[in-house]
Amino acid sequence: MGFWDEYVDEGGGAYVTADEKASLIENQVAFQIVKVEEDDENQYQGKSNPRFLATVLLPNPLTGDDEERFIGFAKASPPTTRDRMLEALVEYLDDADNQGEPVLVQMEKFGNFIALKKAE
């Protein structure tokens, strides 16, 4: 048997994989955003690729607990409504006065673009 006959991809570690994103979108899973940071130094294939890096709590169906993970959202030029919302969340979530009510979202896909909306 060769390597590929037994290898099982266990996901992207702390980062949400493309397959996991697709499942979150398809199943309309609501999840909490707990932190957003601007990562303007991010690179993709050797080129500058500024992004927002969101720390999220995803439900883990195996344990029943929420699991802390990361999702990156590329910044657009000009900024999209998602960019403006994530930019506002950077400040909102850093403000100690706003720590009470969780920010719950769902993802929607429009072509290749993943939008965020208030969880229903």
C-alpha cells in the first residue's frame, strides 16, 4: 500500500478548511465570532493578500462543545459590505462594554464570494 491509500486529511488544524466552510454554508450553521483582527501582512503564494482573521466558536457535533477556530476573509478593494462589518467588529469586540451579547452569524455564498449575515 502507498501513502495515499492510508492517509486521511484531518482538516486544517485551527483554521476552518474549504470543505468545512462549504458544510457550514450548506447546513446554514450559526456560529459565534469572538474576535476579529486585521492581518495586512498576510501573503498567499508569495503575494500580499491582506485579510481579516476571525476567531470563531464552531459547534463540534462529536463533543457537543464549541471549538475555537480561525476563518480568514480576504479584504477587497474597494471594500465590500462584509469588509465594513468585519472592520466594525474589530472595534466592537475589543470594547469591554460589548462583551455580554454574542455576535452570531451564518455564511452565505454568492458565486465565489462568502458573505456573513446575522444568524436566524
